[in-house]
Amino acid sequence: MAISEKASFNPTVYLNNKLNGRSEDELNNPSRSVLEIPTVYYKDILNKANLAKKRVWYAGMYFVVGHATGILENTLIKAAQRGVDARLRIDSISDFMLHEGKIFFGRKPKPKDNSHPFEKETTDQIFLNLEASDVLVTKTNPFGRIGELVPIFGRNHGKMTVIDDLVWVGGLNFSDVFFSEGVADYNVRMGRPGVVRAVADHFKKTDENRIARDYSIECDSEYKFLADAGKRGESIIYDGAQKMVDEALPHEEIIFISQHFPDGPLLDKLISRSKKGNPVTIIASHKNKKRIPKNPNSIEFEVKRRISNAENLSVLYYPGHVHAKLLMVGQRKALFGSHNLVTIGIRLGTEEIAIQTTDLDLLGQLSQFVNVIKDASSYPLTSDHLQS
């Protein structure tokens, strides 16, 4: 049952109640891929890291001060003290973070108030603490002089965790917001040797070893790893999403989840498929509903106008923040990872990673996630929302 617009909704409680029930057998079975919402992922990687024998590697786009990152800092230091290969890989965009993902355009801001304290000095001290404890800290994609003025170009948006012979891929950032505010997102833990090898090898391909071109690896018969090199205008992941939609069977449902509405060629294909009889569902954050543009000449207005007028296509608004990135075609194939599956990152030259899978067990877990988000969502987009 959809939640009414006036109903009180606590996304943290809701997600934990619906998706927190991973058994110990599931979490301790390395051969099974497991979808983990933020709270489950957080507990799982800390438990696994404290028992690690070989390596504890974490890669994310940014690193800001908070309870979660403080625990990650201590976990990496303890791993290094035990002789474990401990690494932290963060994009240089962290130098511009005020707090929790807010970006300052320019070096060393001086806020007029204390509502958004500048945390770079504290974050830098954490990096020094890690390095002093033999944790390998890498800031990828360093800025040139122009990059410091426009820091959103050429970033590394990939998120991955490698602990011994397990890897996690998805959309989660390691920050307090994701673990305490019920963000609709997940990472998938995988232990298949081909997948582990592909993700771990890609982790090391940064800076001087950075990949020059997009590539994909067939990990096994059910998993493919894809990586965007950050060449502006190119994305093997976005191309793969388009191909999935093209190859949808008649009447198969297509699910698109992202913090952004689909655009570009992928939107064209989703609308085309809906006209051919494929049910298409787009799930976005409730806040996106409040951002319906009033300017009929804007690109965003045109995108939402096309969505609202498309046949057999619905948009649902989750009453919390959606950060997951997922494309599912029926119960046959799914694509997930760090890519938002929109064109803005491609235009900005953003590095991304993704997993494409036909693993029926994992597809069932992804379907459960989709259904939980659907059940909490309402407010389908109609032409009325576009009236100024």
C-alpha cells in the first residue's frame, strides 16, 4: 500500500524493518551475492574487516568527518597494525567538501556562519593519521589550476570495498547520512572469484595506472564488470543500459531507479519500449516532485513532459532520498553500481563502475528491494505537475 502524502514516514525505520533481515548464514556464505542496505553493509564490512587476513581496501568519491568515517579510520589502522594490506582511495573532490557532499567551488572557504564548518583540515589530519599507521592513502584525479575552479569535472565516482576475497559494489558513500537517515541505496557483496578479481584489479587502476578506455570483463556466466574511464562523451555503462532496454522481451517490466530522471538516448528507448507494451517504472525521490521546473524552455521540463505523456510509463516518488542506481529488465538481467545512468556524468568525464548480472538469486533480492521502495512510493507524475 502506498503511503499517503500526509502520513508520517521514517525511512530509516522503514528500510530496516523491510530489508534488515539478512541471516547469519547469508552473511557468512561467501559464494552467495547479498544485497545490503546501508545499515547491513556498515555492520558487515566492519565485522569482515576486523577478521581480515590479507587486505582491507575502501574506495569512494569523498571522505568527510563523521562518526562513520571515524570508525572506518580506526578499522583501517587496526588492520594495518595486524599486517593487513589496508588502503583508502578517495577522489580529490574531498578537498572541496564542506560537509556531507556539499561542494565548495574554490579553495579554503571562510563561511560567514558555523552552519557548514569547513572540515578539510580535520579530514587532512585523518589522512595523516592513516599514513602514519601504514595505511596507503590515495587521492585520485588531482586538480590542475582550472580544475580547482570547476572541481566537478573529471571525477572518480566509483565506490568499492575489497576485504580478503569479498567485494562490495553499489552506490553507498561511507558517511553518516547514508547510515542514519534511511537513504534508499544498497551495496551488493560478491564472492565469486571472477568478480573479486575484476573489482580488486580495477581498484589499483588509478592515477599513473589509470585506464585509458572504457572496458568490460566477463567475470563468469552470470556476472560482467564494466568500467568507464572518464572520457567525456563515452560510457560503456550507459551504452550497456541502452542495450538492455533494446533487448527487453515483449511485455517485460523495465525498472529504472536513480536520484536523477533518465535523459538522452536511454530516455528515448524507455519511452519507445513503453509504447510497444513494456511497462516502465521510474522511481525517484519525493524531493524530485517538488523540483518540477516552471520554465517550459528548460531541458528538465522537456524531460518530465515527455515522461508524463508517455504511454505505459509511470513515475513513483519514494518519500525519502533515493540514491540507488538500478536498471532491471524483467527477472532476467540487472545493471547496478555507481553510475546514475544519466548523461550529465558522461558530459563531465566521470569515472564509474557497474555490475551487470543474470544471477537469479541476486535478481530476486533486487526485486525485493524494488518492491519495498514501490510500496512506500506514491504520487505518479502527471501533466498537472507541469502546470506553472
